[in-house]
Amino acid sequence: MIRLYRALTTKLIISEYFYLLGMVLVRLSRKLKKRYSSNKKEFVTIKNFMGNISMRLDRNSYMGGSIFWNGFHHASELIFLNRYLKSEMTFIDIGANQGEFSLFAASKLKKGQVLAFEPTPYQLGLLEQNVLLNNFKQISIYKFGLFDKNCSMDVYTSDVKEKDGTINEGLSSLFQAGERNIVEASIELKVFDELFFEQLKRVDVVKIDIEGAELFALKGMLKTIKKFRPLILLEINEIAITEAGYTKQDLISFLSPFNYSIYRIFRGKPEKIKNLDDVIFGNFIFTTDPLV
């Protein structure tokens, strides 16, 4: 029954005409998630994430629970990518977590490739299982993080519950602050350009969500950005980047020389941002190509 509910919600959300009806089901599923979630991990495998993708997840976690009940966690972003991705593209997933973006991208890139970077053991384990479940040969998994220098650092996380009572498994950060004060692991960090610049023939999309370390990873792929000018799907979280010691203006200024414009994503569609004060929290599109 839940599988049918998940499938219906996904179809409605993806539809341009029935999006709002889909959101009604999403709001209902959030209530169900809060009601039926427990404090214990409960791993299940669903077989219709964004259509027919299999995914192993913890249904009682924040992100996994959203995928279990709704069929996705990042709805607008996946709707946009569903329209934007072409079969032969190269997709870079920095902070792949359990694979929501990598799996979906691989399902679209039949002739392309996905490079997925996930250094934290728990998320990496789920990512590896999910790639095997789908036999996605076009996904290459890298068990290290990306930075502007080669080094090792501790990763911090939080066990504070979200409003629905679940633990958010997407909070791993290199920067300790506030409630994010539990050492999750010590991870290896490397510079993207040193490893991949010479071998990659194209880079079309870079998705990056690493809880404040975004600017450092981007600095480590400066030559790649300059050469390929990929579309960048970038999380901006003012609290996280402040903890990392820089500002959103530093992030925007880094990309400015490459003539990137900024878009927010609304119901899966890009809307150009004219006032940078509107860039506070969320996933934003940086691109050199006009989208609207």
C-alpha cells in the first residue's frame, strides 16, 4: 500500500499540472511519518524511488523516512534534473550521502557517468549497497571528501531530533559548532583537480552539499570549473558557512569571474535571482547558460 502511495505521489509531483495535488499527499505523508516513526533504525529496501530505482534506507531517519513515504527527499531538485540531464553527461556528486542524487542521475545517464564522493562510513555503506542494488555501472564511488588541500580531518554530526522526531543523517560537517558536536569519523580529503582534471573529457553538472565546506571543495576544482563551466547545484546554508569561517558573498565572488548566474528552484523550475539577500538557505543553481 505504501509503495502505491509513494508511486502516486512521485507521478503527481513530477507532473507540471498536478504538482499541487502531489504536495497535498506529501503533507499527509509527513504526518504519517511523524506518527509511525520510532527511535530505532529500521532498514528497508524500496523498489520505486523516482520510478523504478531500488534504494535501501532507514525508514525512521529524516532523509530516509522522507524517501520511504514520499518517494524523494529533494523534490524540486530532482524534477529539475529530470528535465535537464542528458544521456551522455558527466555528473559529479560531492556529498553523495546514501545516493539520492547519484542514483537518479545514473538512471538518466545511460551513456554518461556519475562520480560520487562520500567519505563518512555510515552514508558510504548505504551508498555502496544502493549502487549494487541497481547494478549501476556508470557510478564510480570515491571514499574520500573534497577540499582545497590533501589532509585528514574529523567529521562532526548531531543527534538532535528534527520536528518529526527523526535524526537527520545529512548533517555531517568538518566544522564543529553548537549541536553538531559528535565526532562521527576521521576522513581523508583530496583535491579534485589533482586527480581528475587531466582524465575527464567533460563535466556537465556538479551537485555539492557538504555542510559548510562547499567553498573549499570548489577551490580544489578551480581548473575544472574554468575549463568546463558546469552547472553547479549548490547548497547555501548561511549558518554552516559562517561556522566554516567565510560568507555567502565569498562563495558567490569565487564563481563570479566565470559569469555564473544564480537561480532558485521553484516547483522544479529555475527562477533567476536578482537580489542576493534572497540567497539564504537551500539548493541554488549556478550556471553560465540562461535557463529561463
